[in-house]
Amino acid sequence: MNKNNKPFSLGTFPDIVDFAEVALGYRRTVVPPKALKLIAARRASLEALLAGDGVMYGINTGFGELASQRVSRESLKSLQVNLIRSHACGVGEPLDDAEACGLMFARANELAMGNSGVRPVLVKLLSALINKGVIPFIPSKGSVGASGDLAPSAHMALTLIGEGMAKFAGEDKWQPSAAVLKKAGLKPIELAEKEGLALINGTQAMKSVGGLALFEAMNLFYSAVLTGAMSLEALKGTPTPFDKRIHELKPHPGQLEVAEMLETLLKGSKIRASHAANDKRVQDPYSLRCMPQAMGAARDAIEYALNAFETELGSVTDNPLVVEGKKRGSIEVLSGGNFHGQAVAFAADFAAIAITALGNISERRIAQLVSDFKILPPFLARNPGLESGFMIAHVTAAALCNENKILSHPASADSIPTSANKEDFVSMGMTAALKLSTVVLNVARIYAIEMMAAAEGVEFHRPLRSSPHIETALAKLRKISPAFKGDEVFSGRIEAVAEAILGGYFVD
């Protein structure tokens, strides 16, 4: 990733790279004066409405099915704290540092748009937490994706009021939030009217988990095409199926892109030149021949998901919303459903299905690499029989594929009514995002296995050399995973190469 040192101005529209740079700690955030002015003006208008006798959901009423219960003026601040404590009921492993930071960033950016009626001090505190690397303890499970990601966000809000647990980015030990805030030079906030609800109502958790997974999926995709090209070389396949004239007759954008990438990656190969004239095989297996059609379709699905997530990252998903009134200079408080995560849930599920298929075609190429005994040694072992080579590494890839097939079942196909049927149709967007994150990691591991196997296959053909692009990638791989000298432990190598793939190490 190119580390952009320019602070991100909250209240604007981030793309997926902006989001990832902040979430991963490469960029700071700032609340620009224009945003502060708008936030303050909207807050003042809201407080003027509060002085009247109007009923406003979640501001002077209960929540969900309790919306008809009016809350007295003297209890409005207690209402917000009670909301945070009662909704902090998440379970399971906590979000990782980047996911937790991304959640805060997504919420801070929305609040800075001025449609939530919070005070400027709240947005400033969120920005400071991000910049100082404070990570709230946020359990990953407990959200159904409407009224947004309530439970995860409530755990984030606990840290803002000095409750719950937190730590600094990169640390392992969780501490009481009050102690972490003190070390960061920050003070807990006393929530005012509407602010508790504004902190938790929205799609910020699913946006963070799914958005980071999609950012990694982009790096994974380009490494996947590179790896497929390496496997084709190792198996002495033909690049003819990547001829532009074929794909212009079926011009899906992803298909055209993958075909062009493969032609570029393979150009100048001495391995191909050595056997092209005498190659009696008419066609390669589908996992090689159909890479543009299969992997290109996955690219198109990822692109769709990216567009959906970027739209959501630039959206306001709070409820109720403070908007301009019909009279000049006035505001209205409108209750709607922008917190509903259906668009994000669908996008995460579609991406998980596509990336699962991306892993499946890789597993099939691994199978070719370890079983085509006419071209490569059995299981790529240097001393077959005495050594097992990549025999069980292929089994690991098969196991990961099987898990992905389970995880690719769409979460968004389900809805369980909650809150006494007031919230009777929900998105399950957080579940979809969590599944996507696991699928992306699993497929990176599958491609790590394929890349190492393909590298052994390419190097088996020495002294012939592959194309300049593939030789460059091989040199980079060998810095992480040196050539095998015999049977060695695979586990650490797989994880290291997978991490490099997700981090964009092989992206040119």
C-alpha cells in the first residue's frame, strides 16, 4: 500500500483505499472547520427543538418497540448511557485492530456530515481515538444488521464514556478504557441527548469488516492471476486461449482484463518457446484454459461489491436524521431506515461466493501441478517416495475449499425478526462481512500453496527461464519462501506467503 500521509478530512467521501489507509493506521483524521461549523449549527437547531414539546424517536423516547414511551427531560442524558450499556452484549472474539479502528472511522465520518445532531466534541473525540491508536474491545458477534450494528458499536461507545475495555494498536493486553484514555491524554465524554443513539445506529461494523476484506481481496485477485500464469508455465500450458480476439467475442470486463493480464505476464517466456512447436496437446484443462472466463467473472463480482461498499462508506446510516427543513434555516428530524444493511449484506455474500470460486480454481491447478507426472515429478518432490513433496499441502487447500463452500452460503438469505417484531426484517450484514473476511484469508492461503507449488514447477524446467514478469515474482517469493531442499514444514511458509498476498506484496 502507498502510505498517504495527508490526513483524511472527516465528513467527506472515502474510497476503499482511503478507508483502508486510516483503518490500518497509515493516515490520521481531521475534522475540518467547515464540518465543525455544520455540526455545531445542526446541534444548536436540535437543542432548540428539544426545548419544545415535540416527540423525536430515540431523543426523548425509548427505542425499538419502546418508541412510544416518552422520557422526561431530566432523564434524557441517562437514556443515552443506558442505551450504550444495555446494547453492549456482543460475544465472541474481538475485532482486530484495523477492524475496530475502521468501525470508529466509519462512524466518525458519518457524524461529521452533520446529519446526526451530535456535538462537535463527540466527533473530535472519535478522531482523537483513531489518531492515538486507541482500540476499543469490540466482540465480533451480536449484530443482525438492523437497526445497524448495535452491539458491536455499543462496545465501541463504552470506551468513549470511559467504560468497557481498550488497548493501544499493536498491544495484546486489554485494560479498562478509563486507564487507556488517560494514557492517551483524553477524557471520557458525558453523552448528551441523541448522542448514544448516534454512536451505535448504522452499518459501521459491517462496513469495516467487509470493507477491509474487500481491500485485501483486490490484492488477492491480482496475485491470483499472477499465480495462475506461473502454474501455466510450470505445466507447459499454452497462452493461445488468452488471445484478445477470443475475448472480444465475449466482452465481460473482468474476462477481458484477465486475458490481457495473462498475455502480458507470459510474454517473453523461454519455457513456452522451448516446447511450443512440439506440443501435441490441443487444449489445456479448464483450470488453465478458462482462467479469463472464470477468474474474470470473480473480478466483476468483486467490483460490484466494492462499488456497494464505497457507496455505503460515503453514506449517512444513522436514525433519526437531522436534515434541512422546508423553511430556510430550519431543520427537521426524520425517522427512516438508512441503518439497514441489505445492500452491504448482498455485496459481502456475492463477493464471498466469487472469491470461493477463485479458490476452487486454484485448488484444481494445484491438483494438476502435483499429479501431471509427464511434465513434473510426482507431488513436486525432489526424491519421490522418500519425500512427499506437496502431497498434503494440496490436502490443506482442499480442506480450505470445503470450509469456503460452507461459508459461501448467503447470510443475507435469512432474516430473524427482533425487538418484539418492530425490527421484523433484518439484513444479517455483519454475519456476511465476517464470513467474507474468513473466505478471503482462506483463499489467500490456497493461493500461497499454489504459488509455492508453481514456483517449484517453473524452477524444475531450469536452465530455461520464464517471462520477465514471472521471474521477478519468483525472486520476490524466494525472499519469503526459499526453494525447497526436500521435505520441510509447510505451515509457516503458507501463512507468510498468504500474508504477503493480502498485503499487496506481489502486486506490480
